[in-house]
Amino acid sequence: MKKQFIDQIKPGDTLMDMFALSGKNMLKKKDGNSYLDIMLSDRTGSLKGVVWDNVDQISAAGALRDIVRVEGVVSEYRGNLQAVIKAMKPAASNEIDPGDFVPKTDKDIGAMFARLQKIISSIQTSHFKKLLEAFFTDEAFVSGFTAAPAAKKMHHAYIGGLLEHTLSMAILIEKTGKHYGGIDGDLLLTGAVLHDIGKIEEFQWSSFIDYSDKGRLLNHIVIGCAMIDEKIKEVKDFPEKAALVLKHLIVSHHGSRAFGSPEPPKTLEAVLLNAIDDMDAKMNGIREFIMQQDPDESWTPYHRLLERHFYIGK
Amino acid sequence: MKKQFIDQIKPGDTLMDMFALSGKNMLKKKDGNSYLDIMLSDRTGSLKGVVWDNVDQISAAGALRDIVRVEGVVSEYRGNLQAVIKAMKPAASNEIDPGDFVPKTDKDIGAMFARLQKIISSIQTSHFKKLLEAFFTDEAFVSGFTAAPAAKKMHHAYIGGLLEHTLSMAILIEKTGKHYGGIDGDLLLTGAVLHDIGKIEEFQWSSFIDYSDKGRLLNHIVIGCAMIDEKIKEVKDFPEKAALVLKHLIVSHHGSRAFGSPEPPKTLEAVLLNAIDDMDAKMNGIREFIMQQDPDESWTPYHRLLERHFYIGK
Amino acid sequence: MKKQFIDQIKPGDTLMDMFALSGKNMLKKKDGNSYLDIMLSDRTGSLKGVVWDNVDQISAAGALRDIVRVEGVVSEYRGNLQAVIKAMKPAASNEIDPGDFVPKTDKDIGAMFARLQKIISSIQTSHFKKLLEAFFTDEAFVSGFTAAPAAKKMHHAYIGGLLEHTLSMAILIEKTGKHYGGIDGDLLLTGAVLHDIGKIEEFQWSSFIDYSDKGRLLNHIVIGCAMIDEKIKEVKDFPEKAALVLKHLIVSHHGSRAFGSPEPPKTLEAVLLNAIDDMDAKMNGIREFIMQQDPDESWTPYHRLLERHFYIGK
Amino acid sequence: MKKQFIDQIKPGDTLMDMFALSGKNMLKKKDGNSYLDIMLSDRTGSLKGVVWDNVDQISAAGALRDIVRVEGVVSEYRGNLQAVIKAMKPAASNEIDPGDFVPKTDKDIGAMFARLQKIISSIQTSHFKKLLEAFFTDEAFVSGFTAAPAAKKMHHAYIGGLLEHTLSMAILIEKTGKHYGGIDGDLLLTGAVLHDIGKIEEFQWSSFIDYSDKGRLLNHIVIGCAMIDEKIKEVKDFPEKAALVLKHLIVSHHGSRAFGSPEPPKTLEAVLLNAIDDMDAKMNGIREFIMQQDPDESWTPYHRLLERHFYIGK
Amino acid sequence: MKKQFIDQIKPGDTLMDMFALSGKNMLKKKDGNSYLDIMLSDRTGSLKGVVWDNVDQISAAGALRDIVRVEGVVSEYRGNLQAVIKAMKPAASNEIDPGDFVPKTDKDIGAMFARLQKIISSIQTSHFKKLLEAFFTDEAFVSGFTAAPAAKKMHHAYIGGLLEHTLSMAILIEKTGKHYGGIDGDLLLTGAVLHDIGKIEEFQWSSFIDYSDKGRLLNHIVIGCAMIDEKIKEVKDFPEKAALVLKHLIVSHHGSRAFGSPEPPKTLEAVLLNAIDDMDAKMNGIREFIMQQDPDESWTPYHRLLERHFYIGK
Amino acid sequence: MKKQFIDQIKPGDTLMDMFALSGKNMLKKKDGNSYLDIMLSDRTGSLKGVVWDNVDQISAAGALRDIVRVEGVVSEYRGNLQAVIKAMKPAASNEIDPGDFVPKTDKDIGAMFARLQKIISSIQTSHFKKLLEAFFTDEAFVSGFTAAPAAKKMHHAYIGGLLEHTLSMAILIEKTGKHYGGIDGDLLLTGAVLHDIGKIEEFQWSSFIDYSDKGRLLNHIVIGCAMIDEKIKEVKDFPEKAALVLKHLIVSHHGSRAFGSPEPPKTLEAVLLNAIDDMDAKMNGIREFIMQQDPDESWTPYHRLLERHFYIGK
């Protein structure tokens, strides 16, 4: 069991535990010899490491994204912590608790999934009902859907984050779906459930949360549309127009080109889905940010991306 | 009773009915004589007019924003309709139906107001409860609040629009208020009810909807804060901190400086209020826009401000 | 054969020829009766029309996008030309020359296609070669590819425009492909040939060039990726990584999110493809714009989108 | 008297002097025990500190913003200076010289205030004259007005900065006020004197310059308007229109929404006030920035906010 | 003497007077014959004209920018006034009053020039003094400098506008030049006098104000620098560094790249010159705009470029 | 010969070699004594240094931009390397290899120059031919042109970079020049060769690459136009119009005001030159960036300016 976490490590500490190998570069010294530059991670942060001796042997002990057991000494170099690594070997898979390496939702994944299924069961439109069944009877899909994070950093950036975010939106739609006239509730709910499924392939979270190659090259909007295209084939006579307006929800859910949607929302359902998605992402992200701070302070530190301090003090 | 509406008028028509005098300029011809350039409006649109004869007499018959009875002939000048006005006199107040001049919500104002009061009655926090009472026992305020439009054009741009928009937000908060943890529901609801009250003074809608001088010079955010400052004095021992976070909801409800808020949302309640306000304004505005179009068309005309066509066709 | 073209029509003319029915709205007059508001187009422009009499009968004579034969009288209304339509019937298909309704490239489509095939034949990489074969042995695809316009307005906005633009880029790549090191020339050329194929479905040009519903809701980037996904299935063992970097060329070819690409170019091939695409679109669009002007003038009129006058005078 | 200033402190130094307690967070170590994370400031900079022992006792010795006397040892941690604090106690108020903690204008505050009063005495318009009297006979106001900084960082960021900036603008108006026709000079001067008074409450500078809660939540534009509303009540029959155009100067003085003004300048006086304010802030800020640099260098270091180097060398 | 001005012309009027030929295009009708499309201007506006008969003869009677005497009839075409031209001949130069065609400052050009010379005479720095002498003893330069407009539209858009704008800035600098320390007053004043001289070549105003080819292709900033380069050669031993900082004032006087300056202001003099230039342009432009409106109205019409209404009503 | 390079230096190392003196500031300690703050550079990076003793003597040993021989000890201060300098003396010019201090193209400068001359020799237009001859028979010009870098950082940031970039563009134009109709190929090629010559004076690279004073104050666009103005005088009867369109290529080659061009491209040649310049700069800069990374990694680190990771992995 892992006992040493990166956010507790100080200069002078001896390193002796499991970490995710989140970076690995073989570099050359002036004298022609190689050395290894690595990055170690766990759910609390990252730590730079260097290997000066036994370079080839140590390099062979782990590939990028492996969980490895390392020994070394921590010092400070140019103002940052750095570990000189003496030994590295693969961690035994039976001693690995993935939860030590990647943060996870503090909500019950099974319960969240059950609640989402219950909300989905209200859908009457036959083709949407069948499409969601096609997805949720696909074990590989369900396994990814319940595990994927919803982001690398900003909001729901943990295992189960995609499910948590999707469920939160589904609940909001359940409660307010009839508030505005002219809305096709079944279309809206189906779109909400599927709007971010491209993130299952956009991210990888085996040992740390990061974009996959596919995610960086194609974006979850394009990936999600392709996933829907595939599943629609399994539904007999899925109406072409319904496929268009459903995929439009995925294409437009970021709200504008500036935020990555090739087309902006052009139906009432798309306008509403974008508004609810944006609201839910902001509320989760800002709340998490506020809750990490000292509750005795009146203000959070400066939030670089949102360019402001938030007010805690009440 | 008014029978002639501007959107039905064609070149060659004789003009003979009541209109709002929405523009009035005394100009000089080259020969030194004056002529009068006017604008006539009703709830269906606007029409340019000119007075060549009896200028002083006709000019004396009506001030800007009066409802006047005019006689004239409609022709086309430089590609637009234009009426040459022969006679003008004040309309008798007993024959004026304000609904002929300014568009009005198609919902029941009394019922909307009652429902809003019912939602407000859930507020437990004493100082917010008393503050809202101070507003809603002020007859002049209630009269403005239930009549004001929420905008000149984009959304809820009709008599009763402010109330309709406010109620819509209050209902959304009633339904979803407990969805996110860490929210002070009473603060949020009070903020939602008061967030746009500055519009009561920002607009004038006696004979057509337009900004008031005060609205153009100060903006409803600044006006609204001043209105709250005044009413807070009527509540004994209103806590200073509660006044700050409440006024912050008004100051920040447009979401960013670019949209006119001197400060962006810095509390969870402010983030949520901005999201709900934005969603409600967009949904109302876009839905109205779509509903004005030919239902047999697949697409609306281009929406200049939102820079897209919307999809109707289903 | 069509003889009357819209850019030659003046007030007072009698209308009696074939036009594309590019707009059609049934509206209601105040008296409760219906009238028909239509738009007529040919390759030289558009003309508004109204039908006051025999409305139902005339409306039944043509659906949106049909080529119809109309009779009417042209006048001026509110500063624009307007035709009062007296009669309308379907045009006989044997008298329709599509070239009268939609502008067409002045280059030889067959010759352009042959030249593109010749350039493509230089591709050595087996999977890209096979993929392009799969596309170019698909008759329906070829038919669309050689006919589609590349835009509604800005550049190559005519029948054959997609092919002309694609060929131009292929020639540029043929000539300069080896100029920069580190480029996979086969990938680049394959990407250039396929980068805009989504436009085959994004546009419709049966009787006038316009976006299709699919185009407005999904965008040609998303459509193009789906088309490639489909065709890749026909190529045995198409390498997954090659599919990723190829589709990345489609995803990123607009250069940035602001211009509609969900991801910006992240490979050298993608950076180069975007640069060549942008250069070719600008050169074609600006040259066409300059060539439409009076050659005796020194400057073009103001180009609203590019926000400048261009210099002709030499 | 304070002798040790932060910009002179080096690793290895013993800390033994008075500092402003500008940050204070009680945090938990892994072992469950608490430690204290603090920030110490004086007019020359800030220094991070930690308390490992006697945590509760030391924490009780000072609240945020107190001036405290500390003992400790300075070392380097993760590339920054850090003091391990051994002891802390309140500073005796009689040994505190506020000037040691907050930077102060190098001009004479009394003389500046007298000169401003002299310029103001030229105002003839009775209601503006009385309004300024109401402000300047209010001791609490005068005390704040002559002490407040005009900013946290960019320009006039020191005690007396608000007065210095206001006086500079008043002098410019005195000299150039009659340069442009159509200007109400009394309105302009009154607006200039009051345009930034909201900063008296927007900032706090007891022991270091920072935004107050009120400042961050409401912004000095909203605060300033409220201050004027209050004082106007003390002036009998203050004309409503004059109040509007005066408050418009405050509302619009940042020039555009992007810079925090809910409305842009809409009167000639507002346009001119914004121009003079902007000019004076830039000239003061850039001049201070240049004067802090080595006069033997040709160029200043890069100015991050203004995104350029400035040229010194002459 | 010209008696007919364009802003007084109505449909049905007979055209018979002198106008500037501000546009001229020979176009082809479908039948292969040519017609002439022209634009006529005077200081009050522009009027479109067409020539159907005697095309070659009429075309030969005037070149672009000539003042011509025309005969014709005014009607309305597609919502705009249009004159059918029957005859055209060159105006006799002795009957042309340039002031009828191009608007002119209402101030005395001689008096303005004298006052500017007086202010300049305060300059002590020998090389700047000599440089200005070199300019102001160059008759061609003086003739252009005292006649050129400062803009096509926005501000000082009339004969003498460059001088008026330059003088206004010089007066402001005379009055406030010593307000800020660290300023080289002679450099600043020289820069102010020369900052816009490129406009002498950027514009042409022989018969209407428009950009010259040189102006559109090179911009007055680049032209102005070249003019200074030329004149500096006439001053013996002009110090190189002084030339650099002087030309920097021209290069940077628009304040930022977004406004057309290749480099932003990097000296205190450049920062101040940009601020004063911007203030003077805005004050002149907005004041002119307000003064053109009906003084009985409270608000101007919407100013498209500045995106607001201005408040007149006092 | 220099043996010690900055990217190899570690805390604890003894410094004893030649470096460029790239920064030098005399500062004052609290005790009134001076110390010297310096920056040392070579082609691999920069290193901060301080001089505590013998300050005046050491300061006298080298001026900014000199190559000096220093002795000192390297330690770490506030997270960065810092050398305490014990001795400094001028380097003997015979032991200086400029290539040790400023990076240089890895291509053969003589061969590149010859190839450029060959391409230029295709120019037929007499005045452009003569203008280029005037430049390339000017030894001082050729010496600068073949040595100057094309940028400080982003692309071609090394000795010979301007030539390499110019040649690359000339080759692209040679290969594709006839691809688009309506292009004056001789104008385009002349413009390409001269578009960046202002960089010869914009940069200085005697001991490290940096902007010159002239470059920062005037920008290479303004400098380049002046250089052309000078040389054109040496060509008899250079046509004025040709000078305009040629200089327009220099003025507009950055494509828009936002990127530093006072006017955007307004001729086809200018549009094409801007496209090719932009493409070549991007391709060189991104390729260099990718090639500096570990080839075993799939992705480069984040590119701050271009805001993305680039994909290496194939």
C-alpha cells in the first residue's frame, strides 16, 4: 500500500514508494553519456526525477504511464524539488490501488449510474430510447462512461467525473425540462446524456489524467459524433432528421466557435443544453476551487483562468 | 379605438388614426422656413412623417411621447414609407388604449405577481424577508415592477416583461435551488427578485419602449444598487455584510465587464444568478424570434446579433 | 431556354421566364386572407415576389428549390424591386439548363479531375492510396465531388468550385511538397484532397447555392470526418495512427477555434495544409472580387468582410 | 523604530523587527497537527513565513493586518525566501510608524489639499459648490480622501495617491478647461474631484494596500455613486438633471465596458474627463516605472501589463 | 456661382449646376452598348448619375475629380436618388469656388498658422528649431500643410483640418507642457507639429476629400517618416538619436498596433503625444457630431463607429 | 577557445571562460556602497551574476555587449543560478569565435546567397533589376543581409536567418509564381527579397541577438521603407507607381494592423507575399521547436505563444 504522497515530500526525504511514471526522456550529457529525466505522479501532485547511474537498466524497468516502485533522495534544484533516482522496478499489480494515483469522485458511482438510468427511463421517443439502450448495454462503453473524468483540470477532474457531471445535468433537466415551451424533452435529455461521451476516448486515466493522442488530435466533439454514428447503426430505422438534431447538440454544446464548437446552438434544445452544461461546469469547478481554500480566509487566491478572487467569507 | 396599424400601411394610404409621437425635430429649409420631421409609432412599428404646412400649429399639438391623432397621406421617399402630415391633434385620453401602442406580455400580470409573492414567502432570513416586504408594500414600486419591460429589443421586450423574466428565474431557483451545495438560497432568491429592478427607471414605456435619460446615463445596475440602498434604510439593522453580498449580485449579474458588470461574479450565488439570468434571457429571446417566423420554413432569417439562422423545421 | 436574367430587370418590366424558387412563405393579411411571399433566383441574383390572387393554386405549382416558370409585373416597393406574380407553373425539365440558375466554374471539370487523379497517382503509401481509390471509385462521391461549390459566397462559390480549389492545392503541394523537411508528403496530399469533402453534403446547389440542413447543423468538418470513417472501413487494416493524423488534417484545417476548427494544427502537415488552404481561398476570392470591377478604376469598392479597398490600377 | 526591511533580507538572516501581518492561514500537517502559514509585509515587499511550534500561542498574537513584532530565521525553500517564525507579539502602537509599512506620496499632502481647495473655489454653479462643500466639511471624508491610494499597483499606488491624482487632473482642467467649446467647466471640475472617491472605500491601507471586501464586491464606481447620492441629500434642491450628468461622469470615467464602466462617456464632459484621467494615470504609472530603473540603462525591463520596454536612454 | 446643393435635391428636380465628378465607370448593357455610371459630389453630399445617350461625348467632357457642369433630371431608382444626365461639360475655372465642393474650417487659416508659428518660436533646441524652419520655409509644404484635412470623416474632415488639429495640440502642449516632469518639451512640441504631416500626401482634396493612392498603399505614418528623413538631410549634423526619438513620435502616435502604429509609445513624450492626439480627435469629432443635431432633442442619433447615442439635452 | 557553456553549468561550478556581457547595472546597497548586477550569455543561454568586491575596477573591464573573460563561483539564489564574479577582463579579440556566442544557421551562407542571386537573375523588369543590383553591389548591405537573424526568438533566430528565410520564400515563389494569374512576378520576387531588410538595422547580434534602439523605436517595416527610398534614388527614373506598389509590399507584409502592418495587403502580390511569409515563418519556427524535443516522446511540451502541444510521435 502506498504511504508516501508527493504533496508531503520535502528536501532531504528518502523516496521509497510507488508512483505513476508520468514523464520519461532519455537525454544526452555533454560527455556523450545518457541520463534519464523522469516525472513521477500520484493523486496529490508531480515530482521531477533524474537518473544518473544505471540508466539503461532503470529505463528498462518502466514505460511511460506504468506504476513503478522507486528509490531515491529528494533535494532542491533550481528552486524545485527533484529526486535523484537510485532504483526503479515495476510495481506488483496486486499492490496497486488506482485510487492512490488518480483522484476519484467522492460520490457513489453505482448509485449515480442507477439514478441516471432511472431518469433516462422517462424517455418515450422510441428511437432515442433504443439508442441509449444500445449504449448502456455495451459493457465497454458503460465501463468507460462510469470511470472517465470530465476534464483534466477545470471541473469534475477525477474518476467518475463524467458520470457525475452528466447526472447533474440530467437532474436539472428532469426538474426544469417543462419550464420552457417548445422543447423536445426526450431529445434534450438524450443529448445531455451523450453530449460528453467523446471524453471517454479524449482522456486516458490509467495512472494519471491526461489527454489521449486521439483527444488532442480530434477533440471530444468529433469523437462523440463518431460514437453516435456507430451506435445509430444498431438502431433500426433511426430517423435521419432525429440523428441530425441529436448530433447538433454534441456539435454545438460549447456554445460558440471560440469555445470549440464548429457550429453554435441553432435549436432551442441546443441553446438550453449549452446553458445547462456551462452552468454545471462553472458551479462544480468554482465550488471545488473555493472548498480547497482555508475556510478562515475571506478570499480565495487569484484564479488565473477566471481572472478573479472568489469570496469565501461569511 | 385605433384601427390603423403601421405594419399594414402601404404607399397611397390615407393616414387617419392615433399614433405615439416617438420623434420630433424642427428643421430649416434652405429658404429659411421651418418644417417638422416626426416619427410615429404603435405596437407594430414606426413610420416617418414630415410637416410642410402649418408647421408651428401642428408642432404645438403634441410633444414627444404624446399620443396624437394625425391626418396625412403616405408615399414612398428614398425607398422608405413617409407620411406627409396635414393635421395633428392630441388624442382624447379616454379613447387611448395603451395596449395599442406598446406590446404587452400575453400572460396574466396579476397571476404572475401572485405566484412570485408565493415563492418569495419561502424566504426565512429575516433581513431579506423584510427588505422584500419594504419593496412590495411600496405601491409605486409595485406599479413599476409589474409594468416595466425587461429590454428594448432582445428579450421580454414588452409591458410586464420584467415581471415575467423575474418570475421565470424565481421558479427555476425554486426548482433547482438545492441542487448545488454551498448556496444561500434566501440570498439567491432575493437577488433574483431584485437583480433587474433598475430597469423600472432605465426604461420608459408610456407610449413606446425606450431608454430613459437616466437609463442611458447611469445603467440599470447602478440604478438598482441605489434603489436597494434606499430600501435597506427602511429595514432596521440590516446586516452590512448581507447588503454587500446582495448588492454584489446586482453588480455582477451580467457576468463580465464586457457585458457591463463592473465586477464579475465572485460568490457561488452570483455565479449561479448570472447563469440563470443568461439562460432565461436567451431562451425567451430566441423562442420569441423563432415563433415570429413562418412555421413552414425550416430556418429563421439571419439573426444579426446572435449571428446565425435558427432551425425551425421539425 | 431562359432569356430573362435578374440583373437586367427594371421596374415596369413584364416577368415571363424560368427562375429558381429560392424562398416561399404563406402569410396572412389583416383581413384573414392569405398571400404568398416568394423569392426568385437565377445565376445573376435574386428578386422578391408577392402573390395576391389565386394564392393556393399558385402555391401548389412549385415547392422551395423548384425551377418554375412565372408571369408577373415588376415594380418598386419600399426601395427594392418586387414582382407581383400572376401565374406560376413547373418548368419542363427538358427546357431547364442548370447553368442558368447556378454559376459554374469556367474551367473544364473533366480536365481538372484528370489532373487531380494524375497527381494523386504519385502517392506510394498503400493505405492512403487505397483510401483515395475507395473514394474515387464511388460514383456518387465523384459526382458530388466534381459538382459541389467550395463556398456560398467568399471563394470558389460556383459549381465545380470544390474540385477547382482542391486541385489548386494539390498542384501547390506537388510543386512545393519537398520544400520543407520532416513532412509526410503522402499524408499531406491525401489530406489536401479530402480536407473539404464534407462540403459535398454541407451545401445543396440544385437550383441555387445554399447550406443544407445538415451543413448548418453539423459543419463540413464533422461531416468530412464521418465520411472518412465510413470509407476507411473499406480499406483492410488501415493503420489506426494514420487514421488519426489524417482526420486531424480535416479537424484542424481552419487553423484555430475562432475559425471553426475544434483543434488547431498540431502536426507539420496540418500547419502546412492550413497555410495552403488559407492562401488558396484568399487568392481565389480576392482575385474574383477584383476581376468583377471596372478595370478603368484604380480601386475596388469597399470589401466589407476583408475591410478594405483593393488596388486595381496599374 | 523599524530597521529591517524586506528587500534587504537574505537567506541566513535573523528576523527581528516589526512587519504587517498580510496573510495568515492555519493548516494541518499529515500527522494531524496544525501549523501556521503567514505572510509578512512592509513598504518594500513581502516575505513568506511558517510557524511549526507554539502555533496556537503565536497565532493568538496577531490578526490579519496587525503590525506584529516577529523573531525568526530566514532560509530558502523551493526557490523562495521563507522565515521560520519562533516568536510573534503585537507591536506597541507608539513604536509604529505607518510610513514604514505602506508607501506614501513624496509630495506634501497639506499643500496638495490646499491647492485643490483653491482650484475648487473657482466653481460658480451653486449646487456643485454646495455639494463639494458638503464633502469637504465632512472630516471623515477628508481624512479618507487625503490618505487613500489611487490603486493597488499601477499608478499612484501609495498613501496620498488619490489626492495627488485628483489634484493633477484638477490642474490640467484649470489650464485647459476653456480650450474646447461646449463644455460646462463647473460640472467637469466637480466630476474630476469626485470621480474616484469610491476608492476611499474600495481600498484599505491600514498596514498594506489592498482591496477591501466592499471594493472587490462592488467596485469604486458603484461605491462612488452611492457616496454622491448620500451627500446630494444634504444639498437643498439639488437639480435632478445635474445629479444625473454628474453621476454619469463617475459611471463612465473608465471609458468603456471593457475597462469597467457600465456605460461609456455620452457627454462632452464625460469624454474629456475620461481622456484626462487616462492620460494622468498612464503618465504617472509609466514615469514611476521608468524612474525605478537604472538610469545608465537604455531600456527598462519588460512591462508585462503594457507589453513593452520603455526607452530611458537619452 | 454654384446654387444647387445636393442635400436640397428632390426627385423631379432639374439638375443644372457644377459638381465634382467623384466617380466614373463605363459599363456595358446586355445589348452590347455602353452606358456611363457616375457620381457627383459637392460639399453637402453625393448623388448617383447615369448617362444613357451620347455616352462617349459626355464621357470625354470630364475626368474623375474634375469639376463639371451637368444637366439632367433627378428621379428615384431602387430607393435612392439618381440623375439621368443629358449633358456635361467642363466648368470654367474662373467660376469655380473650391469651397463649394469641399468643406472648409470655419476658422481663419492665416491666423491659425501665425499662432502656430508663435508657439513654435519657443523651441530652443537648435536641431528641432532648424528642422521646423526647413519645413516652414518650404512653400509647397506650407501650402499643403495649411490646406490638408485631418481625416476623411471622423474629425477635422475639412480643408484646414490638419492645421486646426495641429494647432489645437500645440496649444494644449503650451499650456500643460510643464505639468509632467521628465518631458523634453521641445521634442514633444516638434513631434506634435509634425505627427500628422503624412496626411498632406495621404489625402487629396482637389474636388472632394478622399485617400490618395499613396495614402491607401503606404499610410500617413510611413509617409510622414519619409518626409522627415528628407528634411533632416537639410539640417547640418542633426543628431542621430534625436532623429530616432522624433520619428518614434510619428511611428507610435496612434498608440497601439490595433490602431495602426507599428510600435506603441515607448517614451514619455510618445505616451503624452498619443494621449493628447487621441483626446483632441475625439473632442473635435464628437463635438461636430453633436452640433449637427437638432438642439431641441435630448439625444443624438446612434453613432455607429462609437456605438452610442450622445446626450445633448441640458 | 571557449569551453564552458551556460547550459552545462551547475551550482558549485567554478566559472572561468568568455561570455557576452548582455546586462550590466550598477546598484546601491542599503549601506550606500555599490554593487554590480550583470548578465552573461553565450549561444546556449544566459546566467545572472553579481559583483560585491572590486566593483569599480571590474565594471571598468567591460561595457554592455563586450565579450569578457570572467572568473567566479556559481551558486543558487532564490531558485535560480547566480554567479558571484571575482574577476573580469576583456577577451582578446583573436581568441573570440563569434559562433560561440550567437547561434548560426547550419546552412552554407555563401551557397544560399549564390542561389538567391540566381533566382533574382530571372527578373526582367528593368527598374526592379536595377534596384536589386543597387542593393547587392552595396557591400555594407550584403554584409548585413547575409548575417542578420530574422527574429529574436520565434523563427530563423540565428546568424544567417534573414538570408535563409528570404531564400526559402524566393524558392517558393520561383516554384509557384505562375500558379495564380494576375500576378506581377517580378514585383512579387523583388518584394520578397526586400520585405525584411529593415531587420538588418532592427537587430544587433554582435555578441547576442537583441533589438537595436532603432528597431524598438521604429520597427523594421518603417526602417525597410526608408532603405528602399534611399536606394531608389540610385536608380535613374524609377517609376513612381512601381515604388508605391513595391513599398506597399513591405508596409503590408504582416497582414493586418494587429500584427504590425500600418495597412493590410491591398494588391494580389501583397496578399500572396503575406501568405508565403507567414507560412515560411510558421513552418521554420514550429519545425525547430519540434526538433529540439526528445524524439521518443509523442508530444512536445506546451508552446506558450502558439498555445498548444505539437505531435511528434509517428
